[in-house]
Amino acid sequence: MLFNSIDFAVFLPLVFFLYWFVFQKHLKAQNALIVIASYTFYGWWDWRFLSLILFSSIVDYTVGLQLQKTDIPKKRKFLLWVSIVINIGFLGFFKYFDFFVDNFVNAFSFFGYQIPSTSLNIILPVGISFYTFQTLSYTIDVYKKELKPTKDFVVFSAFVSFFPQLVAGPIERATNLLPQFYKQRQFNYKNAVLGLRQILWGLFKKIVIADNCSVIANEIFNNSTSFGGTSLVLGAVMFAFQIYGDFSGYSDIAIGTSRLFGFNLMKNFAFPYFSRDVAEFWRRWHISLSTWFRDYLYIPLGGSKGGVLMKVRNTFIIFIISGFWHGANWTFIVWGFLNALYFLPLLLRNKNRVHTGDIAENSLLPTFKELRGMMLTFSLTILAWIFFRAENISHAIQYISDLFTGLIDYTNYLETYNLLRDFGPALIVVFIIFILVEWSGRHTEFAINRLTNNRFLNIFFYYLILFLIFIYSGKPQEFIYFQF
Amino acid sequence: MKFFLNKIVFFLIPIFVFLGSYEILLRSANMPNIYSFKDKLLDEEYEAIVLGNSHALRGVLAEDLSYSAINLANVSQSINIDLLWLKATLKTQKLKFVILNFSVPTYTTNLVKSSEHWRSKNYNLYTRLHLNYNPKYNFEFLNNLQLKNIKRAGNYVLGNNKSKDNYLEKGSYPLDVYSNDFEEHALKASQRHLPKVEYIEQNENVLMEILTLSKTYNFDVVIVTPPAHASYRRLIPHEIKSNMFSLLKNIESKNNNVYWLNYFDNVSFDSKCFKDSDHLNFKGAKLFTNKINNFLINSNTFTN
């Protein structure tokens, strides 16, 4: 089920009603309702893959309980590996099997050996990378004795399949989300209003910004050889805003929906395009994944505490695996590699934590230095996004080399102007207003977290956003991160 | 909680009022249309109805038949909708026969599952048929880009309505155009008509249901497979064609009230008879209807 669909518009109020009016006084019933609603939500896409979530839940639930029963290190390690092998095994099979087989076949054919390809054209279950990481974090935390395992299977199932964040995160930690299922939830008016506001902003980012940027980005990326340099720059910028609107929009809807049910999820985006360096960008982009890798991979590998070689090794490992997590394509690996290259100089010079606060902390506008850093970071990010969006490596290289062609050719600019004209002047104005609203809300959790004190002005603003969503809505488009 | 719900209700009221008015406006702007027109045709009595997709809509001229008949075919109309039309007709009328178009997409596609699924709303909104309860197919404003919808509603309010479609008085809608590029169209059309096994089974079952109705209500069924241009025929897999033909042949041989007129490979229709690779133009429709009519006149069954 898509957040931006009629189905969800019916589903959400229905579950909300049952949750607060029918099962309000029964915590266990509320949790059971969450599980049923979550399985319905997921099964709407393809009910067959519910068995994967159920199986994954059973495995980690059982492993968790077994871990509690024993203190023998060997046995505990064995149990941990059972969970890792099963979870990563599923992920590897569904997501990476064809990739490895194809590359294996290509490698052999390069040396003159022809072996038949046995690609299975496997369907990738939506959200598998997200809920796999979530269940893994539970087992690892229990293994590290940072968390007591739950004995309530319904609670555990609710934690694994919680529908707002099931298919595209935020990837929740058991230490944050699991305890919330034990507590009696009380309806909180302010929290609910905040949730609705965040949902509204998320829908705006998805439907108005991302879906409309995707039209131009797709047009340019799919026919990149027929466009000049300036149009290719436009295509890359459009993709940058598409992926931001799409993914952060999803996270806003997920977090907002959770608030309606009395849950607090972790923040996943913190205005990443206002970052002044790449290290800051990675503290603000897909925070739940970055911190997951930091806590469960980077730090166990030694983090940044060892020598230079260790730092370099760990940085490349974490970024390349993070890239590969996004998809079974060399483009994602190069995307990760590039980000490691961007990040490494900052780490080696101990400048990776220079910008820990917000940009323009006490002023309306950034300083020249901040602006320069922001522009440079945005440009580097866009360059990496080209690999992320391209069909394959050669497409990305071709795209980048074409970026610098025809920059002094007048017809190129005319072509870019025509593309923007197709985008529509009204939409360009909306786009600029979107950036200004994001800028003005950069110190808060999401851009319209705090509005004015004038109630009527706020209501007018809500109607305006709804109207823009309505005007610019087309065919509901899937969220990009569903494919990961 | 009550306070929250009250606020939500008050916030939503203007939205629902707006959407309701907008929906009424869009429906009004969309009237009259070929669906409402055909629905109205059912109010009178006829001896025959023509059912099918655009191949019948463009290719069978109910106006040229020697019997009183109407054409209830429509673009991308799948056989399950033909059945609904037939059931609706049988509620008020006693038919002598049904001309049922059965071409490749009749055999292989289902409107709601096709790229043309949005047309489903036209049946729900403008005819007495009811296809499903999916909100998307029961509201005008949930279809199309809103900027287009607003333009359409605006034109309606300003009185700049689009001109009425040129469908004929008995519901046929032939087009007097000629094609220059059959090959490209054939490629797209054949891809659109590519089969899914589940639809073939479903469509065969619906055909059987139509035949059962023909026995119950005592009418004959003339199945017509219209001519197709060579460029299109070439791209239809042999297996699909032979399965479809053997099904229809089998049905004809086992039912004495069923006739099958197969013009799919008929060479008497040259390129000038086609609007595109799989649709007849006005000239082709005249010729094809004439052949059907001759069959109806010469067959003893229909002369009484």
C-alpha cells in the first residue's frame, strides 16, 4: 500500500478509529491490531512475502529468547550467527543472487570460459533491506546484553512489521521502539496535530516536489545522450531533489503516522542539503541507516580509533557496503566509494565533526563561508547521485563527461530553458517557496514543525499545501526506496 | 480525543464540499458522452445488439444492418463488460440475436487490468452498469491530472465545451481516416494485446456464460472476428491465434444457435480499408458490415 494512495487514505482512519475507540483500554489488543494492520498494509502489495516477515520474526524472537537462557560465549555467538546467516541469507538471495551470478558469468566469459547464466529473475520483496536490518539490530543488542529479549511474540511482531516504517524506514532500534509497545499509549492532542502536520509536509514533498522533479529527471537521464551539458546539470539537480523529496517525504509520513498512534520514531533526515561538508551531510541524510552502520559495523571494526590505514579501510568498508545495501548494481558501489573519497580527507584531518550545529545558527542567512561549503557539498553530492541514478557505470561516466559539453553553446541553454518551461512557471515558484520553507524550518525536526501563532494563518497554510498536493497529484508513484 | 476529532471534522468539511462540487462540475463537463448515449439507447427496443471493443465500435455499423440494432461496443471494452451490457439489455428486451465481436484482445485482455483501466469509471459513472467499487473508478476527480481536470471544468463553466464526438445514431463510431504507418502501430497494438493466461481462462468462462444466457433467453449469437492488417496479423503468436480459433470453431460446432464469421485473415480487406493495423476505417466498416448483414439475411435463422 502506498502512503500517497486512496487505499491508505481509507486504511489509516480505519485503523486509527479501531486503535483509539475500540481497543483503547487493551494494550495487547492494540498491539495485535498493529500486527494485523501491518500485515494487511504489506500484503496489499504481495501477500506471499508476508511469510518472509513472519519467518524472520520467528527466527529472531526465538534466537533472542535462547540468548537470554545461556551465558556460554560459544553458544551465544552461534545463536547470533544463526540470526545473521538467516537474515542476510534471505537478503542476499532475494536482492543479490542475480547480481552475483551475472558478475560471475561475466568474469568467466572475460577469461574465455562460457558458462550458462542461471539468473532467476527473483522478485525483490519490498522493504526487505529495512526490516532485515531492524530485526538484526534486535538480535545484536540482545547478544551484547544491551537489551532484554521480549517474551511477547505479538509485541515482537509489531516491532518488526510496524506499518508506518515497515517498507522504507526509519530503521528503528529495538532499544527505542520495542519498549514503546509495552507502555499504555495515551492519546496526545499536540502530538497528533504534529503528526498530521508532518504527514502533510511529507505528502507535499513526495507528490509536489519529488514526483514532479522525477518527470524532468527521468526524461533527461533516460535520454541523456541527446541533451547538452546544462540540461544534464538540470537533470542531476532534479534527481537530487526528487530523491530528497521522495525519501524524506516518506520518512515524514512514517514518523507522522506513528505519532498518531502514540509512537515516537527516530529522526531520519535533518535538512541534508544545507550541510557545509560531506561529513555533516552524512549525519543528516538517512540518519537511521548511517547510525546503524556506525553502531553495528564501523565501531566493531575499530571505527576511527586506529591508525591511518585502519581509518581508511573502515571508511571504505562502511561506505561501500552502505552503497551495496541500496541495490545490486555496481553504480551503488561506486556511489558509496565516491562518498568515502569525499569523507576521508575530513576524517584524516580530524575535521569530520567541525559542523555539528545547524547552519546559520543565529542568523537568517548563511555566512559566505557557510554558503561556499554548502554549495560545494551539494555539488559533490549531485555528482555522486549521477552514479546512483544511472542505469550502469558506463551510462554514469557518459553522463558526467557530457556534462561539460556545449556549455558555451546558446542552443544548449535554450534547450534547458524549454525543459524548465515544461516544468511550469507556477511549479518553479512552488519549488522556490519549498526551499525557503525548508530553510526557515532548519532548526526544527521538520520544516513546518513550528508555524505561526496565528491559528487562521496556519489553517490557511494547511489548505494551501493540500491544494498544491491536489493540483499537482497525478498517478501515484512508488517511493524510490521501495526498491531497496 | 473529542476535541481532536471535532477539529478534524471542521477542517475536512470545506474540503468535502469543494470535492463534491468539483466532482459534479467534472461530470457535467463530461456530458454528453458515448457511454451515457449508449445507455440511453437501451431505453428503446431492438432486435439485436453489437458487443465488443473498438474493433466493433469502429468496424460494425449497426445503422447499416437490416435489423433494428444498436452498437454497445466501446474502446478497450473486454468481454466481461459485454456480458454486463447483455444482462442489462435482457432485463427489458427480447433479443433475436447478439453480434459479439471476438478479436485477439477480447480473448486476451481485461479492461480493469489493462493500461486503459481508467475507462472503467465511464461505465460506473455514465451507464447503468456497475463494474466495481474502487473509488478511483467511481469519481471523475480521481482520474486524470488535476490541471487538466481544472481546465476542463473551467471550459465548461465558461461555455467553451469540446465538440460532441461524431458517433452515429445507433452507437457506431467509424473513422474516415487512412494510415501511413501500419508497422509501428502493429507493434504497439500487438504488445498491448499480449496475453496473460489468467485472462484467457476468465474470458473463455465469460463467453460460456454468454452462451448459457443465449439458451435461457432464446437468442442467437453471431461471433465476428474482424479483419486485421497483415502487419498486425504477423505479430500475433501462432499459438494464441490457433487456440482462439479452435475455441470459437468448437463452440460453433457444439451450439446450434452460435455462428462464427471469421474475417481475421480475409484478403478482401486491403490497406485502404484500415484506420490502423487492427481497426477498420469507414470504408472497411461499410464492407465488413455488409458481409455480416448478407450473412444475417441469407441465413434462414434470422429471416423470420
